[in-house]
Amino acid sequence: MLTSGNRGVAGNFSLSLEHGLQQAYAHMAGVPVTDPTQEEKTVRIGTHDVHSWLLRGHPNIQIIYLRLPDDSQPGQGYGAQTGASLAKLYRKEIYRITSTDGLAVYTLRDLRELIGSILHMRKPTDVRMLDHKGDEKHDHPDHIVSAKLVQKVVTGERVRAKVHA
């Protein structure tokens, strides 16, 4: 997950979204959402520490959160994160972006390297992503930019996986 989904709201709003996503994955795996088989921790991928959630006993169910600021339409960001947005980073209007929890700072190159490291570590056979050809008038800019980043890394790193957009 690249962006936090915080919609510019400070505090724990994005954490409640993360917990909902985790509960959905646990439910789909047939694990009661109250089962203590979920593991949250910080992991190092390349040169960055990222927040990870893993459903123990299900090694293919892992969510990595970068917690980047959410984009407003048309990708301008919110005041709570000084207007920083993934779309602005992608368009080179800003040089770096800080995670909403303040624990990480990324450049566009950092994000590409991080995505590449994850793909090389996991060796996926399928990569599912949002529509990288989308239109910012009809979708959130961070959705489109996230997909474009993944698509460029898959192509540039020659990741041998079937891509689903």
C-alpha cells in the first residue's frame, strides 16, 4: 500500500483503514479476525524500514504499508501534510515525500527501488494493480501514479509475472 488513505486527516484515521483491510484479508483466508495470528512489525527492505502486516500461517498474505500522504483531486495533497502528494512527486513538483507517520522519507527513485526489491524478493507469478492508463479526472491521482510506478518497475526490472490492471 503506497498511500495512507488519510484524506488529509491527521491522527489514527488511516490506521483504522489499515485494520479494516487486514480484517478483510484474514476473513478471506478463513481466519477469525480476533485470532492472534496477525503479526505487525517494521521490516527492512533495501535501505528503508517499512511497516508490515503478516497473517501467520499464510506466507502469501502480507501487506506492506508505506503510508504516503493521500492525494486530493487533482493531486495537490492536503494541508496536514504540507500539500505533499504522490502525484506531485511523480510530476517532479517536489523532490521527496515524508510518510504520514513521519518515519520515512522517499524520493521517486527510492520508491522505484523499494517496489523492485519487493517484487524480486516475493517473485510473484501475478501482479495485480490499479489502472496505470487511468485518467485523473475519473480516478484518484495516487491510484494512477501508484499503478504507473509498479508498471514501470515491472517493465524496467523485467519481472516475469502476469500483470493484471
